[in-house]
Amino acid sequence: MPFKADYFARETATNLRRNVFMTSAAIVVVAVSLALVGGALLLKQGVDKATVQWRGGVELSVFMKADSAPEEIDAVDRELRAMPEVKQVRFVTKQGAYSEFRKMFSNSPDMLETLNVDQMPPSFRVVPRQAQQIDVIGNRFKDRPGVRDVVYAKDTVKALLSVTRYAQLLIWAVAVVLLGAAALLILNTIRMAIYARRREVAVMKLVGATNWFIRVPFMLEGLVQGLVGAACAFAVLFAVRSAIQGLVNSHQLELIHDLVVSTREVEVTGLFILFVGAGVGAFGSALAVRRFLDV
């Protein structure tokens, strides 16, 4: 077995070097397609986290300033609870807001360091009796002392989900096409390797080599291409996420603050695309071996 393992490794490396341009092209296409797949998955996770504060039927949030006075908070609280249009009010303290923040970025310690409890804005989560009464409630508190912003769940979530849904569909469509192209490139690379070594294959058959002994190096070649491409995609995703987080931390991209995923989520997504890359490589090489290797 050690001899066979060494042989398979040498033969796989020889095939990869012999078709270096086709191999490189296949790896690049795998990397690009899997980077898109990973990006779509991370985008979905970011959206799920960004909408965590709207769960439970909340339609409106009145965000107070972080330094608002207790009297200003009490005044808004009393008025909200006295309004006939309001069905339910839930006050989220600074600590509660920070707990939400920690939940959203639980696996990203570097992100948690960007804000502390005192910097978190307290807020009122409001459920109206009727959906059409949202504007009436919101307009009443927009310019109140101590109020930082009034955010409408329906508009925010609808816009966010609409944009990301179309973006994800486009990304998935392009990724699927590129994955198909990657499998074809790997198939052609293996076919060229088989053709270049057709005489060696014939000699090996004459001396009694089994079919699987001949096939394995070619199959490993495709598997390596898929794994290397997936590893490149993983590296790109990790680098892009780190760059975006760096900009968010420096307060240059506040609009996408809630969409930034944690390091752990990137790692899990990276493992997934490694499996997909291995699958694409194995599929392309297996198909090539079956169609073009007559053993």
C-alpha cells in the first residue's frame, strides 16, 4: 500500500503538471463559482441576523438616543402605552439591545469589541392594532426629544429581503453555470491526460495492472483540482469578510453593519464549499474516466 500511495501521488502530480494550463483554468472556474456559492450563503445568514429584531410581530421600532435622559424615555413610554392605536409595547433596555447585538455576532469576538453596553440605543418595539396605523404612530415620535430614529419593520424588512432575494437568485444562477463549466473543464483536463498517456495505459494493461489501479491517478487529479479551487474560494471569502468588517469597525459602512457575518459562520461555509469542490472534481473526473479510459 505505501508503494501504491506513492505511485498514485506521483502520477497525479505528473498529470497536473502536464496539463498545467487546463488545470489552472479549471481551478480558477471552480474558485469563482464556489466563491459565489459561499457569498450567497453568507448573504442569507447576514439577512437572517439583520432581521432578528423584527421577530414576534413587531412593526415599528422607536430608537432612543444612547444618551437620552430617563425623563425623555419615560415620556415616550407613557405616550405609546396611552395611544389607542398601539396594541403592544416592549421596551428594550441598553442591556437588552446589547444582548441582541451579542446574539447576532455571538461567534465574532472582534465585532463585539466595536460597541459596549453604554453605546447601545434603548428602543421601544411596537405592535399596532392595525397595520395601516403604523404611520400614525411613527410620525408622532419622529421629532421627539431623545428619539434617535423611527424604523418601520415592513419597509425595512421588505426592502432588505427583496434586494437580497434577487441578488441571491442571480448569484446562484451564475454559480450553477460556472460549476457546470468547471466540471466540463475538469473532464477535458482528465481526457487530455488520458490521451497523452494512452501508450502507458496500454503497457500497464499488458503487464496485469487492474482497472482501478489505472483509474485512481486520473480520478485524484480531478479531486485535487476541485479541492484547490474550493480552498481558493474559501480564502477569498475570508479575506473579503475581514476587509468588510474592518471598514465597518472604522464606521465607514454603517449601513451593512448588521449584515456582517461571524468568523465561525465563514468557517462553516468554507467547509461546505470544500465538500462541494471535492464533489465537482470527483464528478468531472469520474465521468471522464468512464467515457474516455477504455479499461
